[in-house]
Amino acid sequence: MKTEIGNAIGNCISASLAGLVMVCTAWIMTATAGFATPCEAAIANPHPAGHLGSFQEAQQKQESQGSGQEIQTGDQEKSAAEKKAADDSSKTGDEKGKIDWPQTEDGWFIVTPEGGEASFQVPAVPEASSRTMVSGGDKQVSINLNVAVDSKGANLVFTWHDQQEAKTLPEITKILDGSVRGALAMTLGEVESAERINVGLLHACNFKIRFVFKDKPMKLSSRTILHQKRVYQLTYVAPEESFSEPDQQRFLDSFQHLPPPPIPDPKKQDSDK
């Protein structure tokens, strides 16, 4: 069971983290489009020791700068939520968005989200959602998220979206750097570490950020992975006191890129009839 503090932190972060990840993703898209990124100011003017900022400040900053804008209006979101609630009310408990993911021997779930062309492992059943955002003027981009909260209040987030493919090293570097800068600007925190790596044959980067949420010291560990036009991001966030190095490392390392399903050959299908 969660402790009282862990439960409270878990609930607060769960409500805010999807927004944080989407805003960080928006900064990646903005950087890729060649626009100036507001996170550059955060890197150039880091907070002095003892003041790492907060989600509330970052959200206000993001709203005033408009780096990413959701397309849905409040009425549209309410209508969509009401429709989902009506659909869910007609389902049994086992049908309400739950998927029977396979598990490892120690209970971690092996998740392969539909359309993600990838798999990852988490210690709790994740909740899936998606949002549409605007980037680079009027370009619409679909952000797909899977969020799991473990028994200690840590959030494990897997997200992906498609954008213009980065084909040169400078373009690849811009996207990977953008993921670090976006998270830094959103949390108003301090970078603990950042490094470029390869995941198999894929370009990637790891980074860790310390920040404060509601006067609570927090820590974020994330990995951004590129495959052609797709950007994957795995993010582990927890209070510093319960941050698990083994769990965050296992989550990041669990990523596996899966080939897309084969496209049926109409000629072969006709010959089989």
C-alpha cells in the first residue's frame, strides 16, 4: 500500500505529469521546426541553489509563451468526457479500458500499446490517453501517452508522436537536445546529468533533472529515442526520498522497438481465394 505521503504525491503528480510530458514534447516539436525555444533562457539563466522552481510557475510561463496549444476547447473536452463516461457505464469492470498485459515473473507488465510499434515494462497497469496539439503554426500532432503509478508514488510515462524525420546529425541533435531543454524549462529544475547514447541502432539520449513540486523535492529520469519520424520518450518521476534507481533504469532499458505489422498483399489474398 502507498504511504499517506506517497499516495498524496502520486495523486498530485498523476494529475500534472501528462501535461508536463506533453509540454516537453511540444518543445521538441518547436525546436525541430526551427523556432527559438523558450527553454534556452532556462539553460542560460539557471535557478540559484535552493530554488528549483515549481510546476505552477512553469505552467504559467508555458501558457504566456504559447509553445504548445491543445486543439480541444473546454466544451469539446467536456463533451468527450461525458461521452466516454456514458460508454464506460455500459461496460463491465473488466471491459473499462483494461488490457490483460502479460507479466514478468516479478510482476512487471509488458506493454505493447496499439500503434506504438514498441514495448516497455512497468510495475503497474498503465492508463492510455492521447491529445492533439498544434506545432509550427497550424500543424496538428497527435501525442500518445501511457502513464503508470507504482506503489511508492512514482510515475512511469511512455509517450510517442510522429514528426518530420531527422535525417542529418544536426537535425537529430536538435531533437534530442530539445527533449532535455523542454523538460528543464517546464520543471524549472536543474540538470543532474545528460548524455547521448544509442539504443541498438537508434539515436537516443538520457537525462536526469531535479526540481520541486509543491515544496517537495522531486527527481526525473528520462530517455528520448528516435526512429525515423517517430519520437519515443520514457520518463520516470518520483519524490527524491523514494526515487528508485533500479526501477527507473529497468523502465528505461525495457524499451524495445517492434517492426510494424506486415501490409497485406492484395494479389496474394486474391490468389488464396
